[in-house]
Amino acid sequence: MERSPTTFERQEIDRVLRLKRKQRESKACYPCRQRKVKCDGNQPCRTCVKRDHPEICAYNVDKAGGTPRRRTQSRQVNRMESPHHAAAEPVASPAGAVTDSQLLPSSPLGGPRTSAQPNDSSSYVYSGDNSLVSMLRQQDPDGAMAREATSVLGLHNTYLSYPFIDSKTPQDRWAALLDIVPHRDEVLKYFHFYRICAYPFNPILVDVDKFESDICIYLGAYASGELGDRNEVSEQWSSGKAVGHISLLLATLSAGAHFSDLENPLRSELCQDFARRSFQALRLANFLFRPSLDVVQSLLILGNTLQNNGQSDAAWALLGTTVRLAQTLGLHTERGIAHWPDHAKQKAKSLWSMTVWQDSLLSLCYDRPPIVSTRGWTPDAQTWSQLSYTNLMHYLCWIALGIIKMQETPESEPTQNLKLLTELDSSYARAQPHLLHREDCRNLQQHLEHLALRMHVSFCVSALCRPAIKTSLQCPDDSRYVSLRSRARESLVMASKAFLDFQALSVVPLRTWSMVHTVLSSTLLLCTWQETREDAQCRDLQHKVIAVFSGANGKDTGSSEYSQWLSARHIRALITLRQTLKQRSSQANTSLNSDQRPATHLTNPPTGDVPQDMMFGDLAPYNDLFPGLAYGLPSEVDFSPVTYLDSIMNVPLFNYPES
């Protein structure tokens, strides 16, 4: 029996209507459907962006509370990640939650992964073992209870946003990224300086070989024009991980520019320009909300570069944020990265060790409390038979933290100092041959490592011996103080000699803040300590150090070369040391009357007392900065040279009552 035309038409009409109804339902995202507002169908849609919640813009959300599935867009610009999500993440995760794409030190360019992914990685937030979240995580292998508790207790950010830049469309963010990406010539020139001058003595990059391979990928993409078209967004290079990698690259170029062969002020301007672009890339990567290994490495290199440019207070402040982000990732303890793949755990430990390196040495120089902790890791120096330069430097940082802890007790006995000295000597004795004896050095790099390590070891030894320097006339028969005084004298002389030998071979010691601080503090202590200030060898070392910084011996390297990046504290120390040596030389050549006695108190310098032959450019601005600066040292009144050193190096640089 034939079907009537009316029946056929009705069935066909109903089928078409059902299809149209499904299409209409899928046009709006879930938030717009719930609010019953207009949706343009993009990812994220304009309405969600305007209402400041693009992270929840999702389509085809399962009714049972399942995972929202992102709509696949035909145009590349719509495939780009939103400002609040990594491109590879299918699920919006809480800000501050750490994902595997951020944790694992594989290709920052979003390449395929071969390692197994831990469960529940998109919502993992590090918490200590005693936290409620960790207890729930142990009871529930699936992590559902822990995720719910994290949300309920407010232990993660409630939304993802950009705190430092305006919310932009993917096209605008892509254009902002293209404004700061490094050019081919910049990469080829200044990464070379970073690799040979900065990295060997401060190896912050946890996998330098992989990083260099990624640079090759970057240069290939740059040459192909992928990073040159403002109208065509590259999905590969617009992801949060790729932007973090670009920030790290710019940070290395900033450090490289500082050690480059350019003349000041061009070198300083270029260094600051790279640093500014690196910070901008960090902002585009939303680093506070999306921490990663690349972000922590970038911040460490930028902080070290600020420090080397004389901005040590800014480096100190930035380091606090860096340490907190590293702790967010769980880098500070072995348990914190237990869910990581095996190949990533050693890199995580290396990165935390570099964080400890920067914090411990800066804290020791300033005598400020560190914020790092070493309780979660075992030092490699206790297990390895032969230690490299990097291994020993990591161990020195453990010693430095021990020194700072001892200094919390002003009247501590020297027994603990001697114990740490014994541990330091034991580890140093297991160093590679070229680090122990310069005659075993076979190339330039080994010579430089030998001299750099001698400087750092000497600084730690002198810090351990400071109780004996402070009390040079007390307990003269105490064997402990006698031993400490002997080691102190040896370390101060060794630091100055190593610096003089080092600067003859490389610009590294003259442009590295920690090494400049080491030689100036050592030279000042030699100049003020009663047991060394009249010694001919020590005085000769003092003159040679001053000659290096002041560009003596006919070298045109003083004047503007160092004054533009040395910190105000360093310049203060140089002025004091230079004038003191000049004063003593004058006293040695002038016969004093019997009733004349040296000054017994520290006096203010007269106007214009700064020597005109001081080759540090215009020193007039520093006269107002350093009121009460002492140019004369008491020669007969016993005083603590360490206290005097602190009065020079740690003078407050801010007028707090007026701020």
C-alpha cells in the first residue's frame, strides 16, 4: 500500500526539525545557555570574556556532571588557547593547580609525551603531609575527596585571570608576544655569552642540552615566518608553555648581554631590554597562576641578572616570589614530586638546589633570614666520591644556611663553627683534581672553575671564622679561637689572590655580584683587622684590588665601566678602602709628633674629600647617599672589624620616615 504524500511530508518535516533543534542547541556555550544570553559560538565566546569567566566557557557539557568538551574551531585563531588555559588542557583546572604539561621538563613546544601521566594531574596542588588535603588523598586513590576538599577549603585560586595585563583576545595576545620575541641575531650572539660566561658558574638551566635543542626549533620557526605573521596565530607558539619557554630564552639573553663585549651604557641598556621582554613574556604566560619549571628558571636567571647589575635588593624581593612558586610545584621536597616521572625528578632536585644556591649566598651576604629549606633533600656531597664545581657549590650553600642558623645565637660557641669547617674541608678534599690544584688544570674552563671555587670557599670559611675576627683580643689562649683566626687570615688572603688571578683571565668576576662582594669584603677585613692591617702582603693585595676597580696601570677600564652597574654598597666600600689606603700611605711617609695621636673615632668626611683621581666617573651623587662615611680608621682602639664592615656594606639605602 502506498504511503500518502501527507504522511511522508510530515515524517520528513519532523526529521528536519529534530536536526535543526540539535544544531541550535549546540551553538551556545553552557554558561550562555544557563543565563539565556546571546553567544557568538567562539571559544571562548565574547559574552564569557566580557563577564570575566572565559575559563568556564564550554560546549556539550554532560548532564551528569562530566567533563565539558571544548568545541573544535575551524580557524587557527579559534584553536588557540584562551588566556587562562594551556592549549593542551581539555579541562579548566584551578589556578595554581599544577599540570603534567607544566611539570615535566619535556619539549616546551607542546611535543608528544612518552612517559606515563600521573592520575588526577590537572587538579594536583602540592600540600604538606599533615594537611587535610594530603590525608584525604591518601585515603582516596582516585583523588575525588581531595579535589573536593581543596575547592571547599579555598586552597586554590577560584578563577584564572591576568593580574598584570588587561584581558585580551587571542589575536591581541599573539600580537603582544610577537613584539617581544627575540630575533635570530640576538639569539645567536647573546646566548653564546650566556653559555660560556654565566651558565658554567651559575647553572640554573636544569637541562641545557634540551634547551639548546629547543632553541634550534625556535630559530627554525622564526626563519620560516611562523613567528612573523601578526594575522595568523601559531597554535604551537601561542600556548602557555611555549610562552614560558620564550621568557626563559629572553632571560638567558639578558644574562648573556651583561657578560657580552659591548661597551657601557649600551650593554646595560640591552641587558635591561631583554629582562623587560622576559618579564612581559612571564606576564603573558600568567606565571603567578600557572607556575612551571620554565617560569622558575626564568625568575632565577632574571633575579641573578638584577643582582649582577647592582640591583641586589630587587633580586632579594623577587627571590621570595620565585621560592614560593617553586614550593607550589613541590620542588622543595622529594615527597612533593613523588608523582613525577623518574626522568624528571633529578631535574626538579637540580632546580631546587639552584634556588637554594641563590637564596643562601644572598642571605649570607646580607645576613638576612633565608626562606628556603633543605630538609626535604639529601646533599649529593655526602654520597659522591669525586665532586665537580657544581656539586661543591651546592654543598657550600648547605654550609651557608648552617652559618646563618648559627648567627641567630649571637653568643654561640665556636665549636659548631669548627665542626662545619671540618665538614667543609672533608667535602673539598673530594673535589676533582683541577679544583684542588691549579697545576692539574688542562684548559681555560678548568682554570676558571678552580679560581671561582677558591673564591666561594674562601668566603664561606671567612664567614665561619667571623667569631674569632670579632674577638681578636679575647680568649687569646683558647685553641679554638687560635685555629679560627688562622683560617680567617688564610681565607681572606686566598679570596683576594683568587680574584686577581680570575680577573686576569675573564670578565666574569668583575661582573658577578657575589664575587665582587667576596673580594671587597675580604679586602676591607684585611684592611681593618688588627692582625692583618699592618701586614705588607695584605696591604699589597689591597692596592692591587683597588687598582683593578679603578682602572689603574694605564688601563681604560675604570671610570664608567663599573660605576654604572656596581651597587651603591660596593661603591661605598671602594671609596672607603681607597681613602683608607691613601691615608695610611701618607701616615707612613710622615713623621708624627709625639703628642699627635690617630683619631679614635669615626668622623664625617669633609666636603670634597672624595679623591679626584678616583676613576669611577662622577662620585658626587654618593656624598649625599653616604652621610657619616668614615675615611679614617682607628689604629689603637680595638673594635670589631666585622661590625665596621657591616656599617659600610649594609647601610640603609632608604629613608623610611619620609617614605
